[in-house]
Amino acid sequence: MKLLKIEKVNKNYASGEKTLHVLKNIDFCLNKGDFISLMGPSGSGKSTLLNIMGTMDFPSSGSIHLLNTNLTKLNENELSEYRLKHFGFIYQFHYLLPEFTILENVAIPAMLLGKTKKESFKLAEELMEFLNISQRGHHYPSEISGGEKQRAAIGRALINKPDILLADEPTGNLDHETGQRVLKLFRKIHNDFGQTLFIVTHDEEVSKIALKRLNLIEGKLS
């Protein structure tokens, strides 16, 4: 089943009197159940492509379709709701809210989608059990380790059962051993949930966990 289709996507930035062509006629399909890594050197446009896929940025030209909806035609309010329902985001830094507990951080997207606090906390607790951080529910982000913070961020990204999980250098802030545990967790999420994953990385070792690897070189996919 085809989830996401990108057609003729270009992304340009003005740089003084010149135009910087970051993405060049990108054509790409993401199918349900795919587990794909995107490799490329720093500055190659990997994060730009991921943000465009997740509607956090807009292409200069081209179209993006998710489940037959043209995302480039939606307004900002519609896009915000679409992101909440259909995408999960994991970044190099966890971006947990320091004033909320880990349980609350994981549950927030479910409450934003309209679920009650009780329903949201139940879902969060189930995910935290799966992620092996249930014992950290009433701690605050400053009280737990970097690996636990990233697992909480993964739980937050998964709670609304997104069609696509997008990860940008998800182990970049972790030591090697902790990073390996997070990578094993991605495999488990894919195997146990059938979750569609798209991971951006410049790390060869990280890219190997995916079932398929793409490369972005000079703005073009290969």
C-alpha cells in the first residue's frame, strides 16, 4: 500500500545573488511497512527532505501526497492536524518539555488529538512498558538518562499510531552503547508494530538497520 508519494520536488534557497538548489526533482514513494534509511554527507539536504516529507517545510515546487491527499494544498491549520494524526517525529535532541513528567510528555500528543487524560495516560503507560521506561513515568526529563529521554521521545512519536515515523539522526546525541540500544528498539518497533520508518543519518552503521537504503548526493536520490 502506497502511503507517501513525492513528485518532482525541488527546494531552493536564495544565497545572496545566487540560488542554492538543495533538492533536485526528487521522485520517491514510501509504502506501508517500509523501513528506509537515507544517507548523505552533511549539508546534502537530508533533513530538508525529511522535513518536507513531514510537512514541516515546503518544497519550492513539486507535490507531496499522503494517502491520496495533496499536502501542498492544505493550509497551516489543516497541516498541523494532519501532522498530529499521521506523522511521528524523532530528532537528534529529545525536545521533552522540562516542566512535565515523562508520562505527561509521552501522553501530550494523544490529548492534543482529543483523547481524555485517562485514555492518554493509559496509552502512554502501555508504550512506556514496551519501551522499558515505565518506572520513569513520574520523573522529570532532568532526572533521567539520555537514552531514557530518547525512548520517551520515541513513545511520544508513537502514541497516536502514526502512518509514518520520521527520525532525523536519532542516535546523534547518544554514546555508542546507548545508540545501539535505540537502534535495536527501532527494529523491534518495525517488527512488532509493522511501523513504517524513514531514518535520516550520516552514520553507515545506523543506516544498516533499515531494510532499504537511499543516498542523497548533490540534491538527487540514488
